[in-house]
Amino acid sequence: MARLVIQGEELVVRLSWWEKAAARRGNVHVPLRAVDKVQVEPSWWRVLRGTPSRGAWIPDVLCLGVREAAGVKDFVAIRPRRGPVACLDLHPDASPFARVAVSDRVPEATAATVRTAVRRRASAPRPARLPDPDPDPDTVPAAKGPAAQPA
């Protein structure tokens, strides 16, 4: 089943090969800065919004793919009989999805890991801005000498 994994500055929903085929897409990559809220929902059906768009939808067995609601898209990878769901609400302008929901064997631990990564990212010092190695040619002073003379 799908898993939530932190890779550097990204949250990745890793899909197995058959999930990729059923959802008709690859792994889902979301920047950690886009994560707004992390929760564990005990009732899997409460995280579903809108209507199924692209993916596989087998009642009471599998909800896998993209759902659309009110102009936003959600990605879900839910096995209804597996228990609670890890649900992440995202900033839609920083991510292709407004929500990601994944069935997990231990959703509380997964949610705690994501919360920790988001907090760590938010509290990390920002690197100092380095000068641009390739400045705008319009602002660079013209070279002097015979080669710079117009013909």
C-alpha cells in the first residue's frame, strides 16, 4: 500500500507498481512548505471530498487517485477496511493538491513524523542570500579598451 515518506524538503507518497497503474500516475511529490495541517482521521470516508476524477474506485475496497471538489484536487490512497487514515491539508497554491490522504498501518506515527519534519523545516535557519553568479547583462558596465569600441 502507499506510504508517506520524507525526502529532503519533500513529502512523497510512494505508490507500489500496481497503485501507479491504477491511479494512472507516478509517486506524488509535495514540498514540505505546502503542508498546512496533519491529522489522523479514524473514519476513512470523512477525508473524501468531491467526485472521483482519475484513478480506481471500488466501493468498500479501494479509493485510489485524484478527486475534484470546488476547484481543488485531492489525492487519496485509501483501503477502507484498513482503519484510520493519515490526512494532510495543503496550501493549494504551493502544491498540485489541496489534500493528501493515505491509509497507513500506523497513521499516528506517520502523522507525528510529518509534523516533526514540518516543524524542523520551519525552525531551520534560512541560508544567507548569495550574490547572483550570472548578473543581468544590461546592468554590467561595458568593457573598456579597443575591443569595446564600436566599428
